[in-house]
Amino acid sequence: MTRDVVISGGGTGIGLATAGLFAADGDQVLLLGRRADVLEKAAVPGALTLPADLTDPRQVRRVERFVAERLGTVDVLVNAAGGAGNLEPPADGADPLDAVAHDWTVNFRQNALTAALLTEALRDRLASPGGRVLFVGSIAAYRGSGSGAYGAAKAGLHPYAHDLARELGPRAVTVNVVAPGYVEDTEFFGDRMTGERRARLIADTSTGRAATPGDVGATLHWPASAGAAHITSQVVQVNGGAERGH
């Protein structure tokens, strides 16, 4: 049976890889992202696209209306939008606290607020029974990110997911988080990835390699399957064992 799947951050990286898997199942996929040009280039057969800044409640309401008109019910919601603020302008002001406030605010808005606004806007449209809500978390929620802000924002998804799982469980809707480690071929690091840092991140794994967007996409695809109907309120690690450390 064809399902309706909404994926934020669907134009690149993990979101795009995930979209391809659902599209291959014959599902109707809606890709959301801030950049219209990026969404237009996303090669996902049959996918709908809608540019929107999911930190803006008004734009999220526009997404809600679009979903109501074009899809109706949402079978799977994948919150893959996020980032570490690399595409944002720098902070204004000379006080170092200006930079701290900017970094923490940007990371919270991109990684936690986007997921909360979109999920709350669409929660009444989730299929009952059988709806699935998925969040892309991060190993940084457990091990830090070097700045504090990104890891803290991702960690905020955990209690939200657990609360949602309890609230939506009576509707037979499941809610889970997938937590990647270092993933190559994404925009996340921008131009900040050095050979030394890459080697260190890979050395933290037990598998001796970086993850790919496809690794994470396949893991997101699994909790949305019929066989995972009794799995909810979980955080699934996809980091080659790096979360355990070496």
C-alpha cells in the first residue's frame, strides 16, 4: 500500500538518501527544505517538493495546508532538518557572549525547533493506527560536539520523542530517534573537516569507516516498517560503535 511520507531536510544528505528509499517502495514523498534550488535538484522519482523555513511558525502552517491539500494523512514523518549553523551569517557584536548566544540560538532553532514545529503541526494528520515519527539525532547528544550547542540541541530531541511516544502510543503511532555519528558526503561540516579530524572520527569507530547517508537512511526506513510496529521511544545508534568510545 502506498504511504505518504514527509521528510524535512530532504534535499541533501541523510534526508535525501532516506527519501530515495521510501520512493523506491512506491511511497509518495514530500521533500521540505529551506532552499528551493536544492529541492529542485533532488533526484527522487515522483517526489513533491516545498521550500519552507521550518523555524518560522507561519511557514510551517503553510506546510500543514499543503499536506492537507495534497496528501491528507501522513504515514511517516522524518525530521532530518538540522545542522551546526554553517550556512548562517556570523553573530553581530564584539562581545564574546554575542557569539555564544548566536551559536546556541541557531543550533536550537535548526535542530530542535524545526522538529517540534513540524511535528506539532502534523501530529493530528498522522495515520492512526500505523503512523511513524522519526527524528535524526546525533552522537553529539552523548559525547558532545566540541561547542556544546549542537549536542545540547540534539539531546533535546530525546525527551520530546519519549513524551510523544507516550502521547501517541494509544493511537498506535510510534516515535523513535536515530543517532548518527560521523557521516561523509553531507553538508554538515562545510569546509571545516580536516584530514586529521576525519581520521580521529573514524578511529573512534569499531568498524573503521565513516557512515554514509545511505547507512542512516536505511536505519530510518526500518522503524517505519510494519515489522517495527512495537518499537517506540528508542534512540538507535548508527555510528559504528563510536558512541561507546575507545
